[in-house]
Amino acid sequence: MLKQPQQPGSGGRKASNGTTGPAGVSSSVSGMNSGNRTPAGRNRSSAKPSFQSSPVFEGVYNNARMLHFLTAVVGSTCDIRVKNGSMFEGVFKTLSSRCELAVDAVHKRSEDESSTSAQPRWEDITDTMIFSPSDLVTMICRDVDLNYATKDTFTDTAISSTRVNGEHKEKVLQRWEGGDSNGESYNLENDASNGWDANEMFRYNEVKYGVTSTYDSSLSMYTVPLERGNNDNYRQREARAARLASEIESSPQYRHRVNLENDDGKSEEEKYSAVVRDGNDRERGRESPRDRERERGRDSPGANNREGKYIPLPQRQREMNRERAERGSGGPPPHNRLSGGYRSTPPSSSSSSPRPPLPSAAGPQPGASTSERSSPLSGRGGAYTPHHPQGSPSPGPASGPASPYTPASPAGPAATGTSASAAQSPASPPAPHGHTVPHSHSLPHSLSDAGRPVNGVSARTSPKAQRPPQSSRTVRTANTHNQSTATRSPKSATSQDTPYLDTSSVSLPAGKTSGPTPLFMVDVNEILGAAAKRSAESPSSTEDSKSNKVPSVQQRTQIEELRKFGKEFRLQASGGSSSSPSSPAAATPPAVSEVDQPNAAKPSSDASAEAKPLPPAPSPSQPQPQPSPAPAEDPAKETASTPGAPTAASTTAPVSDRQSPAVPQPARTPGSEDARSDTAERTEGVADQVKKSTLNPNAKEFNPIKPQMPMTKPNTAPTPPRPTPNAVVLPHPGGQGPLYNTPYLSYVSQIHSVQPPPMFQYSMSTVSQGKYQRTKGSVVAQRSDHGNSAPPMLQAAASAAGAPLVASPYPQSYLQYNPQQYGQQQVIQTMTPYPGQPMYPMLQGGARMIGQGGGPHPQALGPPGGPQFPTQGDGQQGPQQGIYAPQSFSHHSGAVHQPQPSSTPTGNQPPPQHAAPSPGQNAQSGPQPQSLYHSGPLSAPTPPNMPPGHTSPQGSYPIQGYSIHSHQGIPPSYPLGQIAQAHVQGAMSGPHHSGSHGQPQLLMLQPPQQGPGSVPQHPQHGPQQGGHQHFYIGHPQAMQVQTHPASFHPPGN
Amino acid sequence: MAAPGPGEYFSVGSHISCFTCLGQRLQGEVVAFDYQSKMLTLKCASSSGKPNLNDVILINLAYVSDVDIINDRTETPPPLASLNVSKLANRAQTEKEDKLSQAYAISAGVSVEGQQLFQTIHKTIKECKWQEKNIIVMDEVIISPPYQVENCKGKEGNALSHVRKVVEKHFRDLESQKTMQRSQAQQTQKDSTLSS
């Protein structure tokens, strides 16, 4: 007994009484206390400290079990005895790390009262009191249901989610290997008996235990037998009873209540499934049986996983529609494709479902994860974009846009990583999906489907939610696609916000998945088996995965992400990662694949294979297939992206909000103008791809570096598109930085314009990015692949689009487009660069980056981009630009400062390769990746805003870039750069906008300096390179930008 | 009051008993122990005897003596299930509001009958609160002292008629309870007489 007044003896009270004045309470309390009590305690304010003070686990918070049980009693009534003997009763609210107990609605109980008999008076209740552990003798919580808050552990979500008290464990789900016999002896339908018959039980007990039942069926011991009479009275009563019974049983109220009582089985499941994503699963399940069957089934698991994530209704519906469409059209064709591409995907799908079982599966997942990551980064928009891309594929004409996809190539870097890792194509698609889980899912499927459909029918692709529209669109025309994308984007936009959140979550998983990347490798291996190209990529992917693995911490998250990705990937695989949505990298490959698919079913498979291979050999192959198909996808993406740019400005706001919007924008842009330019690019791209194939080796080399990047893996997915940009950026760091920076600014501004609304999203993305960052590392590795793939993509696009447009359009279109697209793309790229920043290191490491960066951009692109940006961006984006810039900056800074750079290197590698191969290609690759990313993101967001928008690609880019940046860059930036960046941001943002424009031109000029060798290429690439240049410029600015990022981060945070 | 105790450490799953410095004997299964803060969490059978519930006791070992380890268990404790924190937070908020609401009514001088009625209504209609001495149900019906059916006022409609039914049933149940108690008392008397 310490009577010490103050102390804590009894515990400090928080001054706030609910209603009554604190003083009153305290007085009452004091009164309550024998006087000795610790009046002083009342006034304590320790409560606050307890909670707030322990952000970092410390004290009791380190004791998981203690924390668990004390948390489990939150909200229950507790009796607290303090050392002076007084007892308080209240509602346990929480505890601090120092084990200080916060109790609400506390009143002092007299010693006598053992029960709660005496109700406390209002005046006796203290709103909140905090009891110091030094005063506490015991706290007794009576009649606590310790299972009250135990989460259900029997839903897919609960099972798959491995979070326990903040601890992330990877739980590998195992595929049910029950064999074909589904319990032959277990035919539930035929067994009509409701458990044991009573007589059976009696007999059993008698035989087994010698117990003889005295059961009397008449229940004479419990009731009186009904005496039936024949008199009127009895009949009347009987009739009345029957009437009453029928009345009651026929009343709706009765039925309702009976239903409530008896519907727990299915209804419950339905409820949860409905609320979550069972719908998709179900659909998939249905589908699987019908068409894709096993593969689908696998996919479906993935889908389920995705479903696990919350999918906005709109998305779900879309997916449903898509799936249906796919089912309808794609059934058989898909199989063919599946045989080719699907195989790769199947693994992924299988992996997704089986995740646990096989690495290979995991591999795919990782890929998916990467894609998801990218998608997350890009945001659902990315996923959307994929869809769009898919749709675009049909547009073939849009091939030109395909080149925009090249931006995808940026994604490619990241994506490449992903794509390479797991049948990139699948993975990449997933990635996009990732954000828009539904979309992504659908995308993959759609992609695959689309690809298939393309072969068979475009409609197939559309089947998946987005696909349907896309497919139709795709079929129709690039333009239509653009529109469709636009339309889609709206949807996405609508859903985007939510999607974003989801995506963010997804992205996180993706990041985790990075760890899984190894899985991708497995997939990759499979893919390799499919195609040597793949094999080549796979190595890189493997490397990436390894690198990813290195970061254990990130690995977990990455693993999760990978799983998610895996799921998504599956989809993608089916969809044809080509959907590009997955993210530039993945997307590009996917796009390619898609494109290919469109051309021919085989192509699609090839595409999937290509996606991985893309980097090296695949790209070549892809290009061919892609030409026709690619055009469609690329166009779609590009169109989307391009539109995005123009529209981006207008839509930017929406886009920005949606995050994905950015993607949509890209999609838009690609739509009209870009498509053509893309075609030209594609032609180039093809050549580039070949070159790139050579590049791939480099990519592999980079991969080693990537390991560091694991963090960035998620980013990688997104980054892939960016990679090129990143690569560019890296070069900048090396030397041209300043010039590029200006471009960045311009880009940023543009982006901002587009993204203004997105900013929120960005923040979201940034958050996710953090997670992504982890993945990014892996992604980076992938990126390298992607980079390769990206080129292929580009090539494909070029080939596709190129055929028509390539020759003449190229330069012009590029120039024109470039401005917009580039602007957006660049922005994105800039963004990517950030993510890429990691890559920067890589780039720095390799001269390539510089070459690329310097080469192209500056001159041709730079100026155009700059101006355009200003125009577009300034108006709308003004505010947003600031934000965007931050992201991009953050990425840059983040990348630079953080590990990401290392990851970027991979990205860089690709670029270098590109540069080496051919400037044009490089440029394309760069843009494509970006475009992909953009397209992905943009498509989602932008579509609505910018449907038609020329700049959509750009817009998409920005968005993507943001997303990417946020993912990749942000994470890194957070630690190092973010803060710094944040500071800078304010200043930087301003400068960027205003200055950026002006600078951009300068930058343009500068780029040449940097990449004399590349310069030739650059001209062509101009736009793309411009973006790179921007990046370069960005570096200086990057610092500023970083500040922006910081701002971004804040939102994200 | 120091906490000597045989054990400086308690393994999860072991059963212990101890006396607090206030002379209270506690016994239960160790579910958590924090060496740093010297806090021990016991899980005991519910004091109300309900099988699905437990009493959870947080003990400050600094104020405990005679710690006895009844039996020790070395098995690894089962993994912890994840908790739905928001659910818990909601419960805490709800509990607090309920308690404050009741206290408010009590402090307003509401009769025991009124409090009982409030409890009854609250069981079926969560949306009820005290306003001075009046019970406000669903913001539509006002029940003022002495809380009889005829005291239910409000806009004619389903809400009012429903509340009236609830109030009516409440008092009817009260009556039947009393009669039941009487009859039971009589019954017990009879039994006692018979047995005797």
C-alpha cells in the first residue's frame, strides 16, 4: 500500500471526462479513493505517450504473446487493482509499450462490490485513465471471449494472407492432389441420409459398449401422447392449429427468419465471396472447366489470389464480362496459344494456385508479381492499359502506337525482368492486372485471350473484363481501340481510385513476390524450354530473382507480391502478357506477344515466350509476329498513351487521381498518332529487337547488379518501361545530367499536368511503391530482361506498325508524337528513371545509358517535348506536375541514393544495349517500355479522361511513370531521398514546371552531347530519347524532383 | 511485495498460482509473460462459469508473492491467431458508450424500473438513448417516466407501435417473473416439506 497521493498509484486519469468536467471527475475519483489514492495520477497524461511513443516496437510490444492477449481483451470490461488497494472498473482500451494501460469509462468500485451491482453514476466515470505498471497489481478481464477478434482462418484470403501480428510469413498454398477420384465413395448427392439414424446409433452403442438404450419413440417420459378425438371440438381445434400453422409458415417474415437461420452455408460463402473476389474465381472456375480448363484453373487460383485483393465492383463486372467474352470466343484458340504461350503461363497459373508447390509456379508468379508490381506501380491503370493494349492489338494499325509501347519497353526493363522471370508475357500482364487486380487478371487472360482471340477472334481478348471492350475495339481499329481504351479508362478511372488502393496493396504483395522471382525463373525455364530465347531471358530473370532473393526483407514482401503476380501472371500468360499493361517491360513483351498472337496463334505463344526472350532473340521473333499483332497492342497502348498525353492534360487530373489514369493517357495517345508513329517505330523496333537480342546478354550481366535492386523489383515491373528512361537517366548522371534534367522538368510538368488528379493516386502508388521497391530489385533484374524484351516489343511494334508507318512516319510521327508521347513518356520515363535510378547506377556502370540518353532525345525530342509539355502540362498539370515531378524525382533521387540505382542498372543495361544496337531501337525501347507502363496505367485512368487523346500514351506514361516511380523510386526515396526530396520538392516542383519547359529544350540539345554516337539514333528516337534526356536533366533537377518525390511520398505515406 | 517466486521466468502453458499483495489468490494458465515489465498474463476459467469464456488476468509480478508453478509445460505454445483489431476497437468504443449511457441515465435519477426497461429495449433496439429521464428510441419514440406503455409517445407509426409492444412485453415479463419466483418459492417450500 502506497497511499502516495499522486502517483500513479491509482493511475493517471486523462483529464477528459466524457461530459462532466474533468475536475468533477477527478474530484469524484479522489473522493472515491480513500483519499490516499492517487489523486495525482488522475492528471497524468501518460496515455498519449504510451501510444505515440512506440512506433518502433519496444518494450511490451516486442512480446508478441503478451501483446496478443492484451489486445484480445480490448473492449472488455476489466477490473484493475492498484497497489493502494482500490479497484477500478472500465473498458480496456489499449496499452503502451511500457505496459501502461489505458482504460476507458473508468469508475472506482468500492471494495465491497464484488459484482457490478452498483451502477456507476455519470459523475463517477472518468473518460479515460491510464494506469502505470508501477501502480498496477492486477487487471482482471472477466468473461472474455478470446476468439472474439480472431480472424476467420478459413477464407481464401485468410489462408493466403500470412500476416500474423505484423509478421509476414510466406505461406505456400498447396495444390490439392486428391487424384481424379473425388471421393468415389463419397457421393454427397446420392447420400440422402442425414447423419446417423438413431437406431443405428443405439445398435452401435449396444454392440460396441454394451449400452442399451431406453429410448422410447413415443417420448412418453417427456410428454403426453396426443389423444385424437372425433368430436367437433377437437376437429375445430385441429383445423385452427392447421390454419395458424399455415398462416405462420406462409408469412414472409417467417420465411425470412427461417432463411436467416438456415442459410449460413452457401449464403455465407456467397456473401464473403461476393464481397471479396470470389466472383472472379467462380467465373474463372467456370471458364477453366470450359475452355482453359486446367490452365485456367491454375489461372483461376491466381485469379482467386487476385480476387483475394479487393476488386472494385466495376472491375469485377468488367472482368466478368471479359471472361465471358473470352470464354465464348476464345475457347479453343486459347488452347493453341496456351500450348505455346500458355504453357509458360500454365506454370505460372499453376504456380499461382500451387504457389507453394513449385518454384516454377512461383516463378510465373514472380513474373506476375513483377507485372503486378509494375501494374501496381502503374496502378491499375497499368492493368487497364494492358487490357487496352490487348484491345489495341487488334487495332494492329495502331502498330505505330505499338512503338509507344516501347515505352512499355521501359516497363520492359522492369517488365523484362518480370517477363523474363516468368514468362514475362504472362507476368507482365498480371502486373498490370496487379493493380487492377481484376483488370490485371482479366488483362492477362484478356491478353492471352486477346492474343488467342486475335488469332481466332479479337473478341476473346476482350472477354476478360476489359478485354471485351478491347477486343471489340481491337478488332475494329487502333483508333477504336484508343477510344475503347478511353472508355475503358473511364471505367478504370472510376474504379481506379479503389483499384489504386487495391493495386497499392497488390503492389505490396508484388514487392514481396520479388522474392519469389526465383519462381519466375522456373517459369522462365519453362519458357526457355519453349523457346531458346526464353532461356536467354530466363537467365536474366533467374539472376534477377536471385538478386531479389538477396534482399531477404524485401524478399518476403516480394514473395508475396510474386505470388500475387504469379496469379496475375497466369492471367497474363493467358492474356498474353503482351497486354503490355503489365507494365512496360512485361507489357512490352506481352504486347509483343499479343501482337504476335494477333498475327497468328503461334505468335501469341511465341509472344509469351518472346516476352521473356524478347530481350535477346525473342524480340526478333516477336517483332515479326508483333508486326501485325503488336500493332494492335502497341497501338492500343500507344494510342492510349498518346491520347493520354493530350488528353492527359485534360484527363490528367482524373488520371492522376486514378493513378492508372496516367496509364490510360498513354493508351490514349497511342491511339491515334502514336499508333502510326509506333508503326514506324516498330519497324525500327524490329531491327532494334534483333539488336536488342544481342543486348539481352548485357541485360543478363546487369542482372547481377539487379540483385541489389530487389527492392525495386516491383518497380522493375513498372520500371521496365521506365528502364529505358532509366537507362537514359543513368547516362545523365554520368555526364549529361543537367541537360536531361531540363527534359525531366518538362516531362515532369507534363506528367504533372496529366497526373494532377493522380497525385493522390501517386501518393498511393508511392506507398505501394515502397513495397514495390523491394520487389523492384527483382524487377530490375527483370527489367534488364524487359529491356531486352522491350526492344522486342518495340521491334514488334515497329514491325507491326512499322510496316505501314515505319518508313516515313517514323521521324515525323516520332517527332510529333514524341512531344506528346515523349512528353508523357518522358515524364513517365523520368518517373521511370527514378525507379530506374537504381538502374542509373547500372547505366552509369555502362556507357550505354549515356549513349542512349544522350543520343536521342535532346535535340529532336527535347524541344518538342518541352513545348508540348508546357502546353499540355502547364494548364492542367501545373499543380500536378509538381507532384509528378516529385515522384519522378523521388525515383531518381531515390534510385540514386538508394539501392534502386543498382536495380536501375539492369534497366540501364537494356538501354545500353539498345544504344549499342541502334539508337533508334534504343529510343524505341525506351519509349515503348514507358508507353507500356503508361498505357497500362493510363489506360486505366486515362481512358475515361482521354479516351481518344493522342497523348494518352504519354499520359499513361506519366501515370505509369508515377506509379512506377512511386513504386520503385519511392521506396528507395523514402529512406534516403524521400525526406530530402520532400524538402526539395517544393522548390523543385516549381522550377520543374516553369523551368522544365525551358530546360527541356536545352536538355534536348544537351542530349546530343552526351550521346554523340547514339545521336543518330536519337534523332529517330528523338522523342524517346528526349525522355531520356529529360531524365538526364532530371538528375540535376532530379534533386529538385526528389524533393517533389518527397511530397509525393507524403501522400503515399 | 516483491515478487520472489520460484521462477524468474514462466513458460507459456504452465499453470501457476500466486498471492497478490492485496491478499488475492490467483491461479491460471500462463499465456504470456514479459520479463522486462514483469508482467504475467494468466488465462483462467471464467468466473461466471461460461465454458466459452475466460478470465484474463494481467499480473504485475512486483506485487505478487508465493508464486507456485503447479505444473510446467515445455511444449511450444500454439501459434497466435491474428486479431481483428478494428473489431476490438469497435467493441471498446461500444462498451464505453454503453457504460456512459447507462451512467448518464443513472445519474439523472432514473428509477430502477426505467433502467430495466432501457436494458430490455436496448437488447432489441440498439438505437436508444437517455435524454434526461426520457428514453429516446430510434429518435422517434419518447418514453417518459414512469415508463409505462401509455408513456410511449411519438409519431404514430410502426416505430411507436413496436416500441409499445416491447414495453408491454417487458412489464408482462416482469410480472411473470415475479409470479414465477413466488411459485418457485412455494415449490421449494413444498419440496422441503415433502422431503422433510
